[in-house]
Amino acid sequence: MPEMKAAPRAPSGGKHNGGTYVDRDKPAQIRFSNISAAKAVADAVRTSLGPKGMDKMLVELSKAQDVEAGDGTTSVVIIAGALLEACSKLLQKGIHPTIISESFQKAVDKGVEVLNGMSRPVELSDRESLLNSATTSLCSKVVSQYSSLLAPMSVDAVMRVIDPATATGVDLNNIKIIKKLGGTIDDCELVEGLVLTQRVASTGVTRVEKAKIGLIQFCLSPPKTDMDNQIVVSDYAQMDRVLREERSYILNLVKQVKKAGCNVLLIQKSILRDALSDLALHFLNKMKIMVVKDIEREEIEFICKTIGTKPIAHIDHFTPEMLGTAELAEEISLDGSGKLVKITGCSSPGKTVSIVVRGSNKLVIDEAERSIHDALCVIRCLVKKRALIAGGGAPEIELAVRLTEYSRTLAGMEAYCVRAYGDALEVIPSTLAENAGLNPISTVTELRNKHAQGDKMAGINVRKGGISNILEELVVQPVLVSISALTLATETVRSILKIDDVVRLRTGFHFSFYRIMIGN
């Protein structure tokens, strides 16, 4: 009779619970794998921080930072990576994830308090401070050498679309960025009015002074029936009658446009039929009316707000009250690289502005557009929360010093976790020093000593390759950028800490595919 084999024992990391095997180590493994994945992304973007760093590589966390503050997208990822590394070490020491999470929340609350304490208020009338903030944002971009042009442009654009006395935010939809290939970034300009990339429909009229502008959403072309049909013309007399009717119909439309006093006509693009027929264009040119067609639907709101016109959906509503007025509407040539239509001197302008971005290739234009967007967002942050803070790693090292002091007032595991949180924030000045070619260890040590002695504005001067009063170097940023980066990074880390299992999703498709494979 064969011997009975002993049943295999459960590994030390698990136990049997009513016949079901439970792996005790799985939650810890899941946490470490999530932390490792996020750390890998953060390490990948570390080299893109600061003016001497490489270009950005954004992730979902940085998108949240972009929505909230518009700048600091690289910093937020690096901070999150450093905090995750701190979590990894704390978990390995046996500290429970809940204690780490709650301690990090205490640390970020204290950190926001410290940041607000070291910030200084700024008024929107202080143009120099606004320019310094925009310039600091542009310094880490590919187009940093053009910051003297782009920074004033960004500040003027935001101040044009808000009321500085009452504004609590900025709608960036009121600032339209038009990209036009050709020229250089030096050719970028701010236009107080409307700029259209569509060309004038005919060379007949390309410049109109004292413009009265109409925007129509109906077609200046022969009408069509609502259903498919076929018309058979049996002789030339009938054909002549059809052509006369078409000519008369279109001429009446154009006459009503002229009667209202319109001399610049904008026509929305139609997907059903031609928005403008050749015959209608001929009549409009005869009546000296400048025509711009193919206006996109999403441009309508901005156009109406800018020039004070109203969209007209039917010819019966084409009246003088629906028109906008401007001093000048003209088509301008861009040195052989295309044409633009400019409408300036609007009599009842809305709170809008246009920025024309030029560049020698698509890559340069896209980078310039992104840089201007970041600069606009920095000024928007100052409108939301009117306070500035030093840059150059000064806020992060100040947080590290103050959180270390704060940890001494706590007891047990909390003190240990808060201190680890503070130490993790040193990654920003360390990375800045590394990317600037400085010794990160000695630089951060010196920086920490200066802040411990009360020099809150000491930061890394990348241009001079050393430590100096970063406020005197005019390297400043909105306090909202730092607060947003700190809170978003902490929220992300706390969310990752809460994940302790992964559920494998198996759909009906997977099962069907599996059966087919077995059957074959």
C-alpha cells in the first residue's frame, strides 16, 4: 500500500482561512510596486528642472498642476517622487501606511503655513514684480533668451482682459494665441483687437477704414431643398430662367447686407453647402465689401466679444444694430510667409486680446506657445492669490528646516514621518544644484545652514553658480505655484499609500477568446 504524502504547508507569509489561502505579504508588495513605478517616472523628469535643465516630460500629476497653477509641472513630479522614496523607507521600517499618510497630511498643513509666512504681498499695479515672475517662469524654457519680449507681452495681455481692482481670476479663453509659421520669435506681437488666420476671399478689397463688421451664420449661395431631388431642364429658356432667379436671389441678399451699412463681412464655415458662391463674391466685390470666409464655429464667441458684433443667423436680422465697428480692417502680408487679417481700433472692445506667435518651424512655435501659456498662468496665479515667494529652491529648503523643527514638537512615529517628509523636499535644491553643475551635497548643506540662521531668501543662483539672496536676483514666483505643487504631490502620495490590492478584470471577451484557442 503506497505511503500517504503529507499535505504541503502554507508559506510563512500566508495562512489558511476556512480553506482559502491568504497572502499577508501582498498588500506590502503592491505598495512597493506602485511606489517604484511612480519613482521611476519622477527620476526620468528630474533632469528637466531649472534653467539649465532639459525639456519637460509631463505626466498626469503635472497636468493637475498645470490646471491649478499653470507652472511648476516638473517640480510637482520630482517632489512626489522624493516623498514616495521616503514612504518606501518608512514602510520598510515597519511603520503602518495610515500613520505615514496622516503624518504627511500634518506636514503639508504646516508647510502651507510656512509658505504663506515667508511670502510677501504684491499689488497688480506693481508691474516690475509681475515682470519678474513671468521672467522666472520663462527662464526654464527653450525660448528663455526671448524672455525680455515674451514676459511684458504676457503681463500686458492679462492686465488687458481683467479689471485689476476687482478681479479674482483670469479667463485665459479671452487671450487668443494665433500661431503663424515663418519669421522668428522676435516677430511675436500683442494685438489689441482681432486677428484672423483666414485670408480675404478676394483681392478686390483688402483694406477698409471705419469698418462696420457683420458676422453671418447663413450661406450666400443658391438655396437647396430639404430633400434630395432632380430637376430636368428641357430647353435654354428654362435654363436662363433658373440662372436669372439664382442671380436675383443672391443679389437681394447682398443688397440687404449693403443696405445695413456693412463693409466687412465675416462668414461662418458651412458643412452642408458652399457658404459663399462665386456669384455672391462677385457682387460683394462690386459693392466694395471686404469678405473673410470659413470662420470656425468655436471662434464665433471670441470674435463677438472682441469687436462688439452679434452673430446673424438669417438675412432678415441683418440690421445696423447687429454690426460691430472698428477703425481699421486690413489684410497684412508676413514677409512671404502668408497673410493675416487684423481688425483694430474697435469702438466697443470686449476684454480680449490676441497674441501672434511666429517661429521658423512648428517645434519652435509650439514651444513658444507653451512658454507664453505658462507665463500667462503665472500672472493668473498672482491675480488669484496676490503674494510672491522666492525661487531657486529657497521655499523647499525653508520647509525642510521648519518641518524638522516642527517634528521635535511631535511624539512617536509621527515625528519620524514628518522629519522624513521635510528631508524629502531637499530634492528640489539638490536637483537644481546638480543640473547647474554644482556639488549637490555641499550646496544643500550650506543652504540649510543659511536658512537655519534665519536667511529665508537664500537660494541657488544658477547664473552665478552659487548661493545668494534669490529675492535680490529677482527670481520670484507666485506662492500659489509652490502651495499647489506641495499639496498635489502629497495628495498623490497619500492616494498611492491607500492602494493595497489589484483586482484583475476579466471580461466576456477574454473568456470567449480563451475557449476558441482551446477548441483549435
